[in-house]
Amino acid sequence: MRMFNKSSLLFISALMLTSCSNSDDGSLALGTLERDRITLSATAAEVITALPIREGSRVSRGDLLVELDNSLQRTVVAKAEADVQQFEANLEKLRNGPREEEIMAAEARVEAARATLQEIIQDIRRTQRLVDQQLASAAELETAQTRRDARQASMNEAEDQLLLLNAGTRVEDIRLAEAQLNAALSVLDRERQNLENLTVHATRDGILDNLPWNEGERVYMGAPLVILLAEGPPFARVYIPEPVRVQISIGDSLVVRVDGIGQPVTGSVRWISVEPAFTPYYALNREERARLMYLAEIQLPESAADLPSGLPAQVELP
């Protein structure tokens, strides 16, 4: 089955009406009253948990229109918050440097290693005298020397650790910790925004025209959740015949007639298409070009703010 969008149907209707009215009055452009449509889409594939406002209701900017399930996203935000706390603690630790107790403990380890090393050196001397007197074997002396070398290495390591503590934190380590924290904060901001986007609010005053999904349904990412009609007066969306297109410019005042309204109203042309509605003009002869239509929008004044969308409208052409 061939599908037509709203603009196509409007064009076909306008073309039919225009052709019918040409015999009576060819100075009218036909169309309907419309308002700006605002579509609010889903940012995640989640289940709709609440639709607090009914279709057709007037809404104000900031009103809650749709709630999506946010349980999963809340856990993502909690994880991001924990990461930030971890990086904040690490940065604070690096900036504060080693505690006095840590330095004292490192000094104690150096002293202990030095004392043990001196004790082993004394043992080596005693063993050497025994070896000289042939009261001990050379293997015992070698074992003592090996113990001395191992203890010397342990003492050197302890001294290096003490030097590091006394020198404080390196500037490069602090910069790295700051970068990690900033990255974690950016992730947290993004996830909080994703959580906030699961509650859809009206972005401007208007009328809640359509809620395409029902409560309990799972939507897909990018699915239209809400369609709003902007507050204020409507505009007439009509098709301008090619012969009078050159006589109409943006800002021109045109008279608009609406079915059911006794007195016509004067509107202002706010937009007119630069492209015809179908076959390019250069492929048509003069007679065929006369049937070309150009889509135009004529903004009605504030006095027409109460007129509903969808009413047939006729615009008097110059």
C-alpha cells in the first residue's frame, strides 16, 4: 500500500480544491491551520512507567509528560559517583604527601636493617677467626657472607623508601590523579544527564497533541514519545499557485478566511518554499507550470490564538 505523509496529503487536497475552485475563483490558496509541532524522543530503550498528563491537555514548559524506567541508570550513576570518590581520595592523599607516622616507620625499618647488618658483620668476623684457626669450615663463612649481602640489599631498599617519603609526592603523579578525577567527573555528568533524560518534560508551552506509546510499553531509542503543538496563534499552511508566486514575499500581509469564522483575519507570510511541490519547472511547458504549487505559511495574529489546528483555510492571493 502506498503511504503518504501529512504534507503530501495536504498538497493533494489543496491541488484538488484549487482545480475545483479555478472555475469559480482562482484567487484563493487553499490549506489548513497548523501549529509548530515539537517532537520529544526517547534517549534510551526503556519501559514507560508513567504518563501523568492526558492527550489534548494544555501544558506549561517544565511539566512532566513521560517517565521511563530509571532503575538501571541509577546504578550506573551510583558507580560513577563511587569512581569520583575514589579518585578524589587518591588526589587528596597525593597532595597531602606521606604522614609523619609513615616517615617514622620507614626510619625505624632503616635502623632495624642497619642493626641486623652490623650483627651479621660481627658474625662474619668471628667466623673468619674460627676459619683461620681451623675451628670452622669455609662453607660457614660463605653462608654468613651471603646473609650479609641479603641484609645489605634490604637496608638499601629501606633507605630508598625513606628518601621517597621525605621527598614528597611527584608533580607528575598529582597531575595524573587530577586528570583521572576530571575524567571521572565528566562521566558522572554524562550519566546524570542520561538519568535526567528518562523523565521527559515539556520544552515550551503548548498543547499535548499525541502520546504515541502506552504505559508499560518498551520504547526504542529515538522513538517519538511526545508531540506538542506550540502555544499561540496558528498559521495557515497553503499552496501558492505558480502564476502568483513571484508576487508574494516573506513579510507580506495576506487575508485569511477560516471556515466558521465570519470575519477574515490578516496574516503575515512567514515562510514560502523556493522549490515547487512536484516536477521541476524546467521540465514543464508554460501550461503545465501554471499547475505548480509552492508551499507557504501565513502566520495569523494573536487574536486568532483560540482557533484549533486542522481547520480548512483559504488565503486571498494578490
